[in-house]
Amino acid sequence: MKEGLSNRLYFDVTSKSLNKKNEELCGDKVEVVRTGDDVIVVLSDGLGSGVKANILATLTSKIIATMMKSGATLEDTVDTIVHTLPVCKVRHMAYSTFSILKLTADGKAYLTEFDCPGCVWVHEGVVLPVDYTTREVGGKTIREASFDLSVGDMFLMFSDGVIYAGLGELMNLGWDWENVCDFVQDNCGKENTSARMTAALLGACEDLYMKRPGDDTTVATVKAVPQQIVSMFAGPPRFPQDDERAVVDFMSPEGLKLVCGGSSANLVARVLGREVTTDLNYEGDLPPIAHIKGLDLVTEGVLTLRQANALITRFLADPADADTLKELDKPNGAAQIAHILLERCTHLYLFIGKAINPAHQNPQLPVDLSIKIRLLEDLAETLRGAGKVVQIKYY
């Protein structure tokens, strides 16, 4: 396993939508495509609302994402959209707005917009104006901008439902561009992830609409973060003579250190010549966490891992859900594991010992498949699906 990382960036992406009141389908669509460490984010807003708008937005975002991933030019992409979208029999037009944000791990960004509210760019904690240029592409006036990225830069793309939040409800003229920028400025603190920023902005819109959105409302947030390693040690090696080698491997990479399981904690402490101390200030039904000098988190094994997996799965199903984000901030071991792996990790190194703890063994499974190993492998697959880089080493 690699012991260090380059200065390349990783992109934390979250999007969420509010459907227009009384509509089952959203007329906005976000498509995210990752190619290696680079990412393309497309947000499209279809004409009108409901089924027709959903079809227009879905086709537009899918076509753009697929073609841009394949290296197609903007001209070819726009031309394909113009000749593909179905024409509305009522309005006699095929129409969908779009924003395209391309970000590369070496710190470059390219933004293209057609008839969108605009993109909020946060640089060094300050909302800065985007320096656009315009040109005609396929009969459409396109706005473009290029950026050099820094760690912590954040981009917020959104549909016009955000700008008009509160129109006819709490505000006569809705929430204007300056109000949105001021809100982002006040809430874009260093610790705010893309999920938390998305949840905050969309929550404000929902409040302004008084829970009855007058338009489809979508927010897509991208944050540039440094690549971050987390090393997790779980389970003693099958052969005791490998104990020291496993701990040395675990301690070698930079980044955060997590140990899961009482036997694992005692082994690591013994090899490092340190003590394990249990934290008796805990709440809930999970076993308490412990502390080993130089490590960032020490937890119980199977029970805590199972709950952490469930919380991570719940988060990934709806990253901007306010209740789930509150769960991540709780002090129990499962929440702390989930918080670290979701918000402070881009690369996870798993060091898994294959010694079988009889207490963790399901008699219905083969002898070499302990419950803990299965939980860790499920965790690895879940995080890979979320765009994390996961490497596993067995002992």
C-alpha cells in the first residue's frame, strides 16, 4: 500500500432536489461522472414541471455527461441535444437549461452554462464573482469560465427554484441572487462538507417555500478537498508471528488511524508499548470507545461496525438528509467511524486479520468467513461505490 499521497485534489460531490408541490417527479436532474480522480457534474432543468420536464432534464444531463466523458466537444454535445430532445406539443419547443462543471485532480476547473441562474464559487472562504465569457454554440448563448482550484474551493450549482424560493409565500419577489450568495458566505465554513452545505441551502429554500415548493428546486455542491488517507486495523492476524508486521504496516501510511475490536486494540497497544484506556463517558447501547496514544479512534468490533455500516448506507442513500447528518455528529463509536470515513477520507487502507473469534462466528457460514470480515468487505464495497479508493491487506 502507498504510504503517502500527491498534491492532487479529490472532489466531494452532493446533490439533492425538492419536487414542486403536488408533483411526483422532479423536473431537474443532476448527473455525476467520475473518470479516475477527475469529475464532471451536470445539472439540467427541464421546461415546466412533472413528467415532461423530468424527461427533458434526464435526457439532457445523460447526453452531456456521456459525451463529455468520451471527449466530445461542446459544439457536438449541444448539437446532439438540440436534435434529440422531444418537442413539447403545447409550447412547440424542446428546452432544458444546463450547467456543466469539469474538475481535474491537478487543480483545473471549466464551467459552462446555458440559461442557468449561475454558479456560486467560494475561494478561501469568500464568495467570488465568476468571470464569464459568452459565445454562440448551436444557436444558444453559452457562458463559460475557467478556474485554478485550491483546497477548500466550493462550487454550488442550482436550478431557478433556489432563486425564486419564497415567491408568493414569505417573499413577494423570492430569494434573489445576492441573498443566496450571502447565505452561502455565512455557511461555507472550513468544516462544511458538500453534503452539509447542500442540506443547509436546500433546507433554507424549503423553509422559504413553507414546505410547499412552487418550483422544482435542486442544489449540487462540489468541494475540492485534499486526498486523505485513513488506515483501519481490524482483527488479529491468523498467525501470532505476524502481529508485529501487521501493526508496522498499519502505522506506516500517513493520515488517521482507526482500530476496531478489543482484541485488535490490545494487540496494537502491546506491539506499540502503549496502554488502552476505556472512555466511560458514552451514551446509547453501543460499547464505549477507547484510547491509545497516537491513534485517532479505537472502538469495539462487530456491533459497532454493523451500526457504522448501516449509518454509512443510510447517508449514501440521501447525503443531504438533516437527520442523518445529526447522527454522524453523535459521540458513539459507530457514528465516529462513519463520520471519519464519509467526511475525512478519500483513501481507505484496511488491515484485516483472519484470526477467527468464536463469538463472531456464524455457524451457517464457512469457517473462513467471520462476521467481522464480511462486515469489513461490505464496508469496502459500499465506500468504493461512493467514489472512495479502498485497498485491503489480509493477515
